[in-house]
Amino acid sequence: MKTIIRYASLWGLCAALTLAQTPSKTPDEIKQILNNYSHKNLKLIDPPTSSLEATPSFLSSPKETATTINQEIAKYHEKSDKAALGLYELLKGATTNLSLQAQELSVKQAMKNHTIAKAMFLPTLNASYNFKNEARDTPEYKHYNTQQLQAQVTLNVFNGFSDVNNVKEKSATYRSNVANLEYSRQSVYLQVVQQYYEYFNNLARMIALQKKLEQIKTDIKRVTKLYDKGLTTIDDLQSLKAQGNLSEYDILDMQFALEQNRLTLEYLTNLSVKNLKKTTIDAPNLQLRERQDLVSLREQISAIRYQNKQLNYYPKIDVFDSWLFWIQKPAYATGRFGNFYPGQQNTAGVTATLNIFDDIGLSLQKQSIMLGQLANEKNLAYKKLEQEKDEQLYRKSLDIARAKIESSKASLDAANLSFANIKRKYDANLVDFTTYLRGLTTRFDAEVAYNLALNNYEVQKANYIFNSGHKIDDYVH
């Protein structure tokens, strides 16, 4: 008992000497500082103009036990009156993305062009009506009218298979557009996934900052009581106040980042994103498939090949049947001249056309198209190699992401134990405020790092799925 009294007396003497060595502030000045200081400037930031206005405070009431950031995020969507959207709902909404709608129209256009190309095999039917009023300076028949009706059916029977290759070209173009649409859809899905998990990254940061601010506010009250008893200096209170203001500043930054994520998700998905719930992506199938942009490029090469085949040196052969009817003949079509203007006339025949002097220009056109085809083939080979390397890279990123989770989890456990020990020492005035603040910051940083590692793993799964040629929506339920 005497030993305890001796240590208590020694501790009191040290405290008195410490206060005595701080002549910068008189007792009256300290009281004035405390009277002027208000804890209200450390309230949680919740600007009325923010879209997160409906977001309830993440701080627990004094009666509640402390919860981890993970638990706060898990129940975050339950605190809002808005329906919580998961990743599945966001991807479903992304199918109505305006850029995807534009590409869907391009696919429909390509389908129409394919139908038009097939219609080229049908015969053509042309009908014409001709009326003439003749005024001549001849001795006879100076003025008369003529009327003529004509119809002709034409069918191409051979053109060097240009029509066949035209249909194949349009078919390949259609398949290219379909593949490009799917690639664009998966690209939008990947952007949605990235923004979705970045939202939860920023949410974890903001929750950590608010929990840190809550701890600082509690410590301000405790330090204020120590001031009243003259057991600490003004420096601790000023440091706490500065840290609180800095936390408010950081919270504002996080609110802006959350708003940016939310608005980006809205324009990507065409949905009103007011509340989100956290979901995960299924483990990907580690298998390389041909990505849709490669399919699109391969079909473009096929289209160019068929376009080149449409240019040929063969003659064009058509059969036709023409019918002529004179409604009103020329005035001089009498007697023997009437034989030149029969009432009706039907003519059938065959036409063969060969462009003799077009060979040079045609050859240059074919060479130009061939160069474009070779360029696309080189580009396709490059993209295939790029996809193979990307698949290997993102397969490795999955292993690294899992290792980061284990590492950050161990770091979090260590930080929690360390902070609990520092907190006990700080409450007993055995360590200074700097040590306490460093431990507090380390604890929250470790918890945020663990959440970032979890979200990073989900993003890396999406990256692998996309780059390996799989569909992201197949792994989200």
C-alpha cells in the first residue's frame, strides 16, 4: 500500500512539474480557450446539398458496441429507405446503356444490308410511260403527239459470283457487328464492376474516417476533463482539434468520391442509384476463350476477303424480256411506215458485257483491298498474343489478390491487438498522444486495407473474366 501511495505521489509531482514548465499559458488563458472551444465543429459532415444526405450516420450510439467496417458496410443498405441495388441489378440495367443501344441499331442495319444483298438475286422489273409533243418545220405532220408504254424484266445469270460474294460479305459484317456489340457490352459491365467496388472502397475509407472522428471526439471530452483538473497541457487538445478538422476534410473528399462513383454508375446503367448493397462475383473458370473483339476483327477480315472477290474480270450476262405498247403513234405512222410502229411489240434477248479497259484500275483496287486485309490479319495476330499475355497476367493477379487478403487480414489482427494495448496505456497516461494517434491511425488504415483487398479481389476476378473471353454476367447472380 505504501508503494502505491509512493508511486501516486511521484506521478502527481511529475505532472505538477510538467505544468510548471509550460509558462506559455496562464490558468485564465486556458479557461478562456476552453470556453471559446466548441465541439460542434467536429460533428460528422453531412452537407444538405449532398446526394448522400439520406445516408445515415455510420457512428454507433454510446450504448452500442463497436463494429468493424465490414459490418457497417454489410448493414449500410438497411439504413436507407431506398431499394438497395446489387451488382446483378446494375448489370441488368447496363443493357439499356445508350451506347449499347446505338450499337444494337448498327447490328440491325447490318442485318438489313444482308437482306438487301440477298434481294440482288431477284429479277428487276422496270415500267415506263412516255409522252411527247412534236412540233416540226416539215411540210407535213408539223404538229402531233405520241404516247408509249414499256415494261422490261431483266435477270442477271452470271457476274463472276459477285452477288454471292456480296451476300457473304454482308453476312460477315453482320457477325462482326454482333461480336463488337457483345464486346462493348462486356466492356460496360467491366466499368460497372470497377465503379461498383470503387464505391465500396471509398465507403470503407469514409466509415474509417468517421469512426476515427468519433474516437477523437470522445478523446476531446476526456482531455477536457483533464484540463479542468490541470493534469494535461493545451497541446493535446489542440492536436486533437487539428486531427478532427483534418478528418472532416478527408470525409468531404470521400463524399465527393462516392458521389462521383454513384453518378458514373447512373449513366452507365440508366438506373437511379441511391443505395447499394455489396455482392460478390463467382470464381472464374480459368480457361482462355476467344474474346469478342477478336471475333469481330476476324469477321471483318472475312468481309474484306469477300469484298475483294466481288471485283473480277469475268463478263456480265443478263437475260431480258421487253414489252412495248404504242398508245398514240406518230402522225406519219401510216402505210408502210406503220410497220415501224407496231401496236404491241415483245423483245427477248441476252446481253453480255465485258469491261476490257478496266483491268488496270480493277487490279489496283484489288491490291488496295488486299493490303487492308493483310493489315487486319497482322492486327488480329497481335491482339491474340496480347490476350494470351493478359490472361496470364490476370490469372497471376488473382493469386496476388488472394495473398493480399491474407496479408491484410493478418495486419488487421495485429493492428487491433496493438491498438488495444496502446489504448489501455493511453488511458492510464503511460504513453503520449502522438503514440496513441499513431496506433489509432494504424488500426483504421489496416481495416481499410483489408476491405480494399477484398474489393480488389472481386475486381481482379472481373478483369480475368473479361480478358479471358468469358462473360461477366455469367458469374454474377
